[in-house]
Amino acid sequence: RDGRKVSATTIAVAFPVGRPEVLGPSAAKDGQESMPDLEVPTEPPAGQVYAFLPINGAIFGLPFELQADWLLTASRESLQTSSSWNLLLREALPDAFAQAVGLAQRTPGMEMTW
């Protein structure tokens, strides 16, 4: 990236999940605290794309939020579409999504949401 050697970066995926009126852990029947029930919106909004801050012109139409170390135009309003770094990040998105879905399926209260 920019002539510097980069050995790793992080792509973060965030799924839209609604919370019930009561926030915080709820008491389970056995007296143990548990996560509150999560509600998944029926129509998830188009996800925002971030490079640590929202990128105004970068809406991919995906039903989840996406954070990566994108290279931006000088105005921060869009991605540098010809950047080889951004193309590498784009190629890594399916794997990042699959990993995020796997994590969501292993997280109590989110098993059936994705």
C-alpha cells in the first residue's frame, strides 16, 4: 500500500441487528445471565462502507456494514477504483463475510440470524 510493505490488514463486517426495549443481559430461568433476544430487521438497510470514517460515496448495496483500510480519493468521498490495494481488499470480501457469518452462528442469540 503506497509503496510500503503491508503483511496484514483487517476487514470488519457488521450485521444489522435490532435489540429489544430492555438493554443489557436478561436473567435466564436458571438464574444465570444471558444475552437478550435479538431481533433481525425484516428489511436491512443498505450497509455503509467505512475507512475508519464513513465513505460518503461508497454504498455497495450490501445488507451489512463494511470496514476496511481502503485507499480513498483526496475528498474521502469515494474509493480509488484503480488501486491494486483496493482490488485486493475487494477480493478478500467473500472470505471475510463467510468468517463473520460463521462467528455469528457460534454467538449465543445470533445462531439463526445469518
